[in-house]
Amino acid sequence: MQRWKWVWLSGALLAGLGIMDFGSQSLANQSLFQYTMQAWASLPFNGGTGGGSEPIPRILVDQFGYRPQDPKVAVIASPQRGENANRAFTPGSVYEVRNTSTNAVVFSGALTPWNGGQIHGQSGDRAWHFDFSTVKQSGTYVVVDQERGEQSFPFQIQANVYQKNLVTATRVFYYQRAGFNKTGSVAGKWQDGAAFLGPNQDSQARSVSAKDDPATARDLRGGWFDAGDTNKYSTFAGPVVNQLLTAYEENPRAFTDRFNIPESGNGIPDLIDEIKWEVDWLKRMQEDDGGVLIKVGVLDHNAADRPSQDRRPRYYGPKCSSSTIATAAAFAHAARVYRQFPALQGESRDLEQRAIRAWNWFQQSPLKTDCDTQEIKAGDADRPVTEQQGNAAAAAVHLFALTGNPDYSTQLAKYLTASQPWNDNVWGRYRAHEGDALLLYTRLTNADAALVKQIRDRFVDMVRTQTQAYGLRMDLDPYRVSLPDEQYHWGSNQVQANYGNSNRDAIRYGAVPDRNTSLQARAMAHLHYLHGVNPLGFVYLTNMGSLGAERSVTSMYHEWLGRGEYERVVPGKPGPAPGYLVGGPNRDYTGNQESVKQQPIQKRYLDSPTGWPVNSWELTEPAIYYQAAYVRLLASITSP
């Protein structure tokens, strides 16, 4: 039984017997509360089981905690529709914040009903807010409904409260490494041998169009598995590299050389070491003329229990305009960041030349959208023409920043209106690396003044006018995130993180300075949503019990870490590796779980690792692009 459940039942039973009154300040009741909190802390813990096996909490807080200076708002939910509708209740009139070590009441106050008691359509919940932002003292706390005997999960208030999350989330990329022996203290319980280095595998991969021709064999080892599958996609990898590099540039102090990866202690921040693992693979995907192969993987879905046991041959797809321009942007960005490290000066010069060759190949080649026959399963690596042109805009920025060549500014002008910020009404919720590059351009020395004004004017106008996306709109969503229905699709948690990032960008680039407080609160609200302030009370990260989450997701769809002993967090088994951001609620879920389809949009989620016909990949599969968005959001507000 989970710690929180034990305390809740204990408190409810004692209150029912007249022994415990959460509203009383008597010495006897203070001692009893302190005893239950001490017992809570002493119980063994593996993380929340989730999946509906335990009640969704009624008092929702960020299960890791809050920085002292940030807004702190608990959401009290009375579900009216959905899987937890039987948990409807009327909250008490006074709520308290209590220190779990001393039982001292450090703050008390009344609730504010959301929209006058209306039911929120996306969640099916009636909700109240309890603002305890004035509590700034470091410590561990709970929010208590003194009349109803309800309390939140414990949480911390601490300046570096998210640092462990950042380390854990960044280490996910280590677990996603292909062709690397994961053992010892670095891998912990999640060990596996080097995968896909056998005959006709990644170090000898053949062209998918000439499977029987050994002359097509190429060394394409390394890189990261893309998602829950073990394939590798150049088109998807480039934007991830760019977003992670942006995360580093914005707050390099957040990334130390002590994240416990094999390269730790080499004098280079571990995030840069991890990025280098992926960039080195992209280099192998590039041919001498500058073109980049689109994809590496297998031809069927019959995976082994672990990647190291998988003996299937591996194949690569052709070079293509989409993969080449995505890689050009990644190479140019990495070259610029690398050159600040003496040990990477040679790598920086090499990547600069590679980026230029990729750019030139792209300029001289037709834009193709049919390179990937999808014989290599699964996922279509082709990109639409407009997305390729948007990648070209990002590549032009990074090449200009790297070389200072004004020709790249001229090229940026050519591709600018094909970029995502010119085809959406929120700057960075999709293809975030394009928006990041354009904002970077506005700060570059010798940038074209007219282009800078054009970019900045559009960004400022977007922040000013799109009030659903920028700043808090308390009337739209009691969970303070206010996404339109259509954003709750496959991978909605990536969008949640990118909304947070875009609000942080609005502050960073001074779009509307008089709204900075609201923009910061909105950015943090998306982080809190991912940390448990959502209608299901889930921390949407795997197996985070050891970091303080009482109800983190216990499983994910993953061809290794979603199988066997890693399938689910249960006593005696390790469950999946910690820190993977899963896809999240999906209004378009197509699996056979009809109960999921009947939920309000924000509750269309199932904590399951099961493939067909449940199709849990639509809900619980992780991906390196989801992870990058979360890492960037965390890094922007994390101190080491």
C-alpha cells in the first residue's frame, strides 16, 4: 500500500472515531498528525501504481515541489465526469499548509472556486484554487483540508527543487543509446549490452533497396533510439539536437559534468557529451557529397526482449532533402556550441564543414517527400515541403551565427514565411527549434535589421494577442494550462512542455515586459501539470518514486523498458527506467479500451505498456523529442 493512501485511510478512520480532528490544534492531535507523517516517511516506496488502482487525489500539487519565489496554487478537484466521478466531494471552508516535520500550520486560507463552480469540459471536474504563494521557507509540506480529512501528497519548497529531475530526465538519452554497453553503476537496474552491433546490423547496415548487396554496407552505429522503438531517424533527430543545444545555451549552469553518464568527469558538461553521441551518429549518416540518409531500422515489429538480444538485420533508407536540411541545422548549431570547449575545437571545425556541405546539397537537390517507403518499420520519416523549408530557415540562422556569412541571412529571408511561427498562432508549440532559431537571429551581431524587425514584430504581436497561449487565463482551465482540444493528441505532453517554453521565451526576449509575471506563472503551470497538477493526478514521468513522486506513471510502451521485469513498477521488480516523459492524454486514441474513449479529453490516458490491440503507444510511448521539450523547460528554471 502506498504511503499516501495509508495516511489518508488512517486519518479518515481516526477522524471518524472522533480521535483525529484536522482542524484542532490540540497537542494530542498535533502529535498524532506528526506520528502519521513520520510513519508515512518510513514506509517502503516504489512510486504510485496508477492505472486506476488507487484513488486519484483530490488535492493536486506539484509532487516534487516549488521554488520559493514561484506561484504555488493547489487545485482541489471534485470530479463530475470521467473515471473518478464517484470521488466528487465538497471541500471544507479552510485549507492549511503544514510542515510535515513539525506539524506547524504555516499558512491557512479559503478556496477560490473556479469559474463560479462551473464544470470544466476538458476534465469533467469542478475545481477550486488554494493559493499559498506566500509560503517561501524551505521545507517539506502538505496541503490539508481540515474539515474533510483530505490532504495532498507531500512536496518540497527549495531553490533547487527540480535539479534531480533535470539529471534524471537528461539521463534518459543515455538509456536510449544504441550500440552502447549499459552496465554498472551508470545503468543501475536497467542494464543491457551493446545493441545492433552484430552481423548485418548497425555497423554493417545495408540499403533497404539492395538488401542482398554487401557492397551497400555502411557503419551507422550509435545514436539514440527514437522512441519506444529502436529505429533511428535523421529527420526527427536534428530538431532534438537543436532544442537540447538551446537548453544548454540558455542556462549552461544547469548542466554540470556530474550527471552519472560514462563521460562524466571529462571536463565537458554531460548534456554536451550526450548530444555528441547523437551528432556522431548523424555524421555517419552523411555521405561525402553532403546528403544525409533518412533512417536506420528493421523491417518488422517482432522485437526481442532486449535490444542486445535482437539479431534482426538493419537497413537504411536513401539520402533525402528532409533529412539533409534537418541535419545541416543540427551540425551548424553543434559546431557553434562545441567551439567554446578546447577539447572539441577539431569537432567544431569538422561539423562546420559538414553543415555547409549539407546545406549546399539541399540547395542543389529537389525537395522530395517520398524518400521513405516505410518498409523500415515504423514511422514515416518524410517531411512536407513547408517543414523542410522551415528547417532551412533554422539552418540558415545557425549557419549565419556560425560563419557570419551574410548569404545565409539572404537565404533566411527566402524561407522565413515557411517556418512554423508563420504558419501557427503560437510561436513554439510545434517544430520548436525553428522558433528558437528565429528568436536567436534577433540577437546576432550584423543580423539584417529588417529581418530582425519582421521576426520580432510577429513574435510580440503573437504574445500580445494570443492570450489563450501566453500568460494565465484562469477562466479557461482550472489546471492553468488552457490548451485547445485539438492539442490533446498523440504526444500532447510535448505540447504542454513547449507551451511552457514559449512563455519563457516571451520573458527572455522581452516581448511584453508588463506581463512577465503572468507569463512566468503560465510557464510554471505547464511544468506543474506534468508533475501531477492534472485531472489524473499523474506525474507523467516514469518511475519517479525515488525522487518524491507519489503517483508517477508506472509503465510505458517501449520495446525494452516496457517488457518483462521493466514492464511495470510493482514490488520486487525495477519497472521502467526513471524520468521518461510519456505521450500523455490523447483525444484521438484508437485502441480497444472503450472506457478511455469515453473519458473527458484530459483523462483519455491509460497507464499501460501493452501493444496491439490496446495500442498504448498512442498514450504511453516516450520519444526523444518529448524528452527534449521537457528538459529545456526544466533547465530554464533550474539552478545546480
